[in-house]
Amino acid sequence: MPCLFVDGVQKAFGGIKALDGASFTIEAGELVGLIGPNGSGKTTMLNILSGHLAPDAGAVALEERPVAGMRPEALARLGVMRMFQLTRVFPRMSTLDNLMVAGRALGLEQDEAERRAGRLLADLALAPFAHLDAGHLSGGQMKLLEFGCCFMVPPRIALLDEPFAAVHPTMKEIMAGFIRRRHAERQTFLVVSHDMPVIIELCPRTICMNAGKVIADEDTRAVLTDRAVIEAYLGEAAI
Amino acid sequence: MGSRARIELIVSLAILIVVALVPAFVANEYWRGVLIVSMVFAMLAAAWNLLAGYTGQFSLAPATFGMIGAYTTGLLAYHLETPPILGIPAAVVVAGLIGLVLGRIVLRLRGPYLALTTLSFAEIMRLVISNSIDFTRGDLGLNVPGLFQSRLAYYYLILGALAAVQLGLYWLLQTPVGLYLRAIRDDEIAAASRGVKVVWWKTYAFALSAAISGLAGALYAHFAQLISPELGLISQSGLIISMAVIGGLGTLVGPLGGAFLVYYASEFLRDFGNYQLIAFALLVILFARFFREGLWGLLRRPFERMRPAIAAPSPAE
């Protein structure tokens, strides 16, 4: 049973087809990269998978349950957790409370939520800032915090949109290490990133999108040498 | 939240205790009356603060729900001779239900659109009551039966209601609901993606805020014994908003302290008529721009400095 099944998803904004029949499958425990040039539909795909947009056509299934068009809070409760490209934390709540929101909303008891929040704060080197308002954290720390919010209750799949963008190398390493450890425990991930070295290092498999379609979906190294992928990034003339 | 909330609770209780002791020293009926009205305003400001300060929904109709509460018990008594013991709970329920409906209508509206829609709602409600002369007696005003002979009895009844509202809100904000409301205030999209039922909790905040306002309005109606559509004037809403903003938005102490300060000041400035509203409006702009947590935020600062937010790194966390 695939963890996530996406079949022929279409989404248009006015005359622009952001997604034009994109399909792929992710098995439980996989760590998959999602790449593609700007405007290829990666974020639109994540928005549909996390319920922030409804597809015009096509099917999305989470462990064989159709979920296309469900609302974000319902999907979060089904275990689809998502990190945004433009960081979203609760700026006037403490770092600890930011984690507690996710924990309590997903049904944890107070003690259990506090215990898990404490462990995540330690894992993500945020423990000293537990009682600081999240709005006063650095940009990288906010990313780490938002990342942590996805793991208060281990999700069925974590959708990470550019988690490493503009993040200090030390924090990038904290996050990558966390992803590797969780992947070893069979946590499923879909990671959107422009940072090819990180994708190569982290993701065994990569999906490449262009113009709303999946143009390559295989072993990461094979994807990066794929003719269609190079063409999408650099244009026909480069080949 | 922990220690910060506890300080707010202690200061709130201290204010309520001082208010409870005032009649022992102030025999003047007029000033006791001023305090009673201040307490009504404190409830209205606390209710609006739940919606605006904690949930981020800037409604411009706080006085309207007070008016709805006042007219609910007033009309029940006038037309059906319903006793206040049923009229006041009915006011809470009716105001709460209308708040729920308004909350559903404005669910997807934000910022200025939300403010304008609630403002229109406020004016519509006031005009409906003002023009339904056969039913409400319109601008002639509606006589409402009193509860007690003694002003002191009103004083302690309304103080009790205010204390219940204040403690109830403290309790509510300590539960996960407090987390959800503040999360919605800070970022609705992020709240939804962390699993918070945004639609549910926003509607809940609207309904609860309206119900508390309805209680305040109903108690005021039985105290004043004469109500008119002027209860729902925009200037009344402005007064409630200025109390919460000057006292401290998104804090428990703010609206409570702000209500007494602003209403007391407005009594002194009574001779200046509507000019007093200009003074409060300027203060609101000043506080909203420079001191977002109001007077209480300013008072709290020295304490916050003593307790640094960043702890020394300790693996024990």
C-alpha cells in the first residue's frame, strides 16, 4: 500500500496550467526529493497535498484513502504535516507554545506534549529559547521551529518546502541530521529543494517536475543526469 | 505562558478586591454608580479582548452585543413579563447565538473587511431596534424592571459577574483553547496546517465574546432600568475598544484596568462632551502604534527584565 498516491493532478490559475497531469507514488518510509525549475509546479503540488488548494482534476490518496480537496486541518489530523517555503510560525507565542499548539491540536495530552516538545527543542538546539517569543528568533531558528512542529506527532508524511533555503550551515546540518535519523526510523518525507548537494546527499530518489508534469522520477543520480531534466533547467541549447 | 498568566491573575484579583472594598470608603451614590457602569464596561472590554486581543478578529461591534443583551431581557420583561432570572440567561443565549451567526458570516474576512462588515452589522442592529417602535419603543427608550432597591446590591451582583467573567477567561486561556485562539491570531494558515480547527474556534470566540457582552448588557439594563438604542452607538464601541487597547490588548489585566481608568477619566472629561472621544481616540492610536500591550505591558516590563526570556543552555530542558 503506497503512503501517497498522486494521479493525473491538474490545477490551473486562470489560463496558466500550474499542474498538468502530474502523477507519482511514494511508499511508506521513503525519503523523496522534489526538484524542478521555478514555476514548474512544486509548491502548487505541495499546496494540493496539504489541502491548501483543491485540484481541478486527478486523484490524491493517502494510504488508499482519497484526500483531494480536504481541508488543511483535516489533513494534518490524518498525518500530513507541512513546512512552508516562507516560514510560518506564531510570532507572538513562545517557542515552546508554538510546539504545544501542534501537539495539543493533534490530540496529545498536556504532559505528553510537554515531554515531546522538550525533546524536540533539545534535538533542534532551540532549548535555550523555549520561552522567547518565536517572532524574536533568527530566520534559521524559525525554520527549525516550524520543522519541529511537523514532528510533535510523527506524521504519515512530512512535506518540506525548501527547508534549507537561507539557513545557516550549522542549522542546515541540525535539520539534515534530524531528517536522516527519522528516515532511518522509516519516517516518510517529500522534500522540495533547490539545494542539489543536499538532495543528492539526503534523498535516494528524486522526482523532477517541469511545466506542471513529472519529467523524471528515479534514483537521484540518474535524475540529475537525465537529458530531460538538464534541458528543463538549462534549456535545449545547453545540450 | 505559565508565570506570566499567574501574575495577570493575581493583579486581576487585586483589582477586583480593591473594587469590592471601595463601598466601605465611598458612600457617595453617584461614584458607586460610576463604578457599577465601569464594571459593565470591564465585562464588555474583556469580551471584546477575547475576540480581538486573543483571536485577532477586530470586530467593531462590541457595544452591539451589549445592546442585544439589554433588549433581550428588556423586551421579554416588557412583552411577556418574564422575570429577570430567566431574562438574563436568555440575553446571554440570544447574544451568543447572534454572535455565532455573525461569526459564521465573517469567517473568511480579515482586517478591514472584517471591521467594515461588523461595523455595518452594528449599525443595522441599532437601526432595527431604533425603528421597530411598536416592538421596542425605539428612541423613546424601554423601561426595564429593577432587581433591587439598594445600589449596593447591584454593585456586588455586577462585581460577582465581572469576577466570574475574569476567572472564567483565565481558566479558558489556560486550557489548549488559549493556544488555539492565539495561534489563529498569529497565523491562520499555519494554525490550520498544525491541525487547529480554525473555523470552529473562530466561531467559538465570536459566540462566547457575544454571550459575555450579552450578560453585561442585560445586567446594565436591570440596573439602569431604562435602555435605548444609544447603547449600540459606534461611540460606545469606541469606548470599549479604547479601554482594551489602552489597558493592554491580549492581556487579562488590560481591559479590566483600562475600563476603570477610561471610564473614570470620561467622567472627569464629561464637561467636554464629545471632545473626550477625541482624547481617547488619540490615546488608542498612540498605544496601538507604540505600546501594543498597553499600560499593562508597560507596567510589566520591569518584571520581564528581571526574568530573562533566554535561559542559560541546559540539556535538562
